[in-house]
Amino acid sequence: MRAFDAKDWYWRVAASETQVYHSAIGDFVSVNNAAYAAFLADGNLPTPIASNTELSERLAEDSLRPVNANVLAGYREKQATMFTLAIAAKLSFQQENRIRAIERALGLNGSPANLGTAAQFKNFIRDEVI
């Protein structure tokens, strides 16, 4: 039995009895595929997953771009969401520090220091914004 490796793993999507998704090639293979048979013979089992959409989201978490068009659409959507949130957070962090610099220059709002780390920004959001 081998350790889970998302880059080279098999998923059984929607309890299919005829095919499994193989992340190493980014597409579905028949359950009769020789590499899949070897995977099973080593004592491994495919990870069950409910749908192509759920598989897309799981692959997106590890940036494992699928080839299969039915999985790729969901992957691209999830990746876009993840990157949008990451970029929005970076922009917000920068804007907060710019505002603080302007406030210091004008002597407003107690002249707060810039937020130096992501952890400080997270605490600011938690304590002051939400």
C-alpha cells in the first residue's frame, strides 16, 4: 500500500463501476486499465468522490489541472475563485497600509502603524472589520 499522493491517485466518481479518474494523466481510465489494476493489487483503493464538480474542486486545491473537459470546467471555476480571493486579500492589505500611511502623514486617527504581516492583517480583519 502506498501513501496518498494527489498527483498520482485514483478517484471513483459517483460510484462508477466502469471508470476511475487518474490524476497523473488528468482523465478517466477504464477499471480494466493495467496501471489501475496494479494500484489495486498493491492494496490501494480509489478515493470515492460524489461528482465531477467535487473532483474539480479537490484537484483545484492542489493545482492539478485536469485534461477531461467535464472536470476542467469546474477546476477552472474553483481556481478563479481561489485566486480572486487571494488577490483581493493582497489588495486589501496594501490599501489598508496606504490609508494608514496617509493618516500618519496627516496626523489623523492616532497615526496607526502599517500592518507588517499577514497575521496582523488577519487579526485586524477579525478584531476591527468583522
